[in-house]
Amino acid sequence: MIRSVAALCLAAMCIAAQPPKIGDINLYGLRRLSADRLLKGAGVESGGTLPPSKGDLEERLEAVPGVVAARVEALCCEGSNVTVFIGIEERGGPHFETRTAPSGNAVLPEDLVADYREFLGAVERAASRGSAAEDYTSGEARTDDPAARLFEERFRAFAAENLNLLRDVLRNGSEAEQRAVAATVIGYAPKKDQALNDLQYALQDADESVRANAVRSLKAIAVLAQKRPELELKVSPTWFVEMLNSLVLNDKLRSAEALLILTNQPNPGALDLVRERALPALIEMARWKTLRYALPAFLLVGRIAEIPDADLQAQWQKGDRETALKKAMAAPPKTRK
């Protein structure tokens, strides 16, 4: 469901009289390379002008020795400046593996796809008015906006009658948009346990919009699982943890949000898995200059360090991130309660 804010920012660049200025630069994926060397090689700096071509900038970054792949996203806006995220995959560094896109011919009805597109438009309009908040307590994402909710009701009715088709499209549909629609609509299936495996499967989809929609659906199911433990809904943290190492910014942001939900109640297994598989990625996110993007990762790191949430909030308010980060990077406790 999520449309890249970067695309909106780049569209604005095309019509602006002057190229936007760069505000914060947040990097990720650096293990051996230095940030200064990377930015110097790319010719990018805070306060400078955003280069007109995303592709050219990524090519300059990939020309730096040791860089396998680069991704740049410019998000609008912090004041009059854009926020730039630069992701790097180093040679031998962590890599989030996705599946090859399926080549089957499973498709959804045209009217469902049309509803999905109108739903996106309704959400976008609601967001511009500040009324696109979502409630997950029912086990499915329920948008505040009445127009969007009408489409969500249609999705629920379709999922109740066509679960097998949605599964087939997620696994065998060759068109990314079709799979993205299925990842949203299957989250509205009345019996959430029947959608769990398919949504977990979609977290490794080749297309980032499919993965984003699957995360959205699974976040809602995770909230329901904590609210009603008798349903025995088990949302696995495995692929959320792996997505923290993704080169795609949206993967990292959404997976951190999902892991926060999964650890709102004691979940030592999930926290140990993050420590084992993705702690460096989480640490660098928690150190990002742009605070609203850094906060979810900081809270997760604090939970790994077994710091109470109230203490974490106090440290955050004081501008103290390093106390929690250093504790999380220290030797792990022998046992978790």
C-alpha cells in the first residue's frame, strides 16, 4: 500500500525552480567503508544541492571500491530541505535475499484491482488531510478515513470468499501489482491463521511494494495475537529481522516497526534473533540524524539491552542514545527472563 515518498520528492524536483537542498544524510550498510570517504566520492554533502539524477548518484557510489550496490532515497521534507538516505551493500556484507519473481498466470479480478487503486487514492488524500491513521486492534488495518474504510470492507468480503485465489496470486502471479493487491486483501481474511503462512511467504517477494503490504497485514495480526492470546496466532520475527539488512529503506523502516509490535510483550526469542542477525544494522539506524526515523530502531536496541521502555524514553528525551547502544553491543546476557 505504501507509495515511496522518494518518488513524490523526485517529482517535486522536476517542477521546482531550484534544485532542493540536502538536509540530513543518513547512511546504512557501512561496515568497513568510512562515511566521509563514501560521501566525498559521491560528491554529496549536507547543505549541498541534491543531484538531479538518482541513477547517476547511485552509479558514483557503486564506483567506490568495495561497494557492490547502492540505493539513494530523498524524502520530503525537513523544513525546506530534503532528507537523504544512502544505502550501501559492501562486498561480503549482509544481504537480504528475495525470491525470483514468479512467472505464473494467476490473476485477480479487474474490479478488485480497480478498488485497490482507488483505495490508494483515498489513503493519499486522507494523508494530505492528516487523517490516515490506522487501527490494528481488530487484526486488520482499519484506516480512519471513511472513504478508505469502504474499500477495506470490500477487501474483507472478497477475502472471505476467495482465499485460495489470493494465495495463488501471491505465489504464482507474474505481475507485481497483482501480488501487492493480494498481500493487502488477504490480510482482511476473517480467519487470520489462514493468511499467516502466505503473508510470511510474501515478505521475501521480489517486489518491495508486495513486501510492504505484507508487513502491514502482519503488523495488524501481531497486534491481535497479543490482544487475544487464546487465538494462538504466531507471527514469526525471522524475515522481519532479515529485512533490517535490506538495501531498500522501506524494508528497514517497516520491519523495525513490526518488530516493535512483536516485542511490546516479552519476546526474548525475537530480541535474541535481532542481536544475532541484525544488531549492526539496527545500531546504525538508531544513530540516524533524522530522529523520527531513528526512534523505532533505538527502542528496539534498548529492549535488546533490557532497558525498560520508560528509561529509554527518558534517555531519548535527553538526547542520550549511546548509553543504550553501548549496552546492547556489550556481551549478551547468559539467560533472558
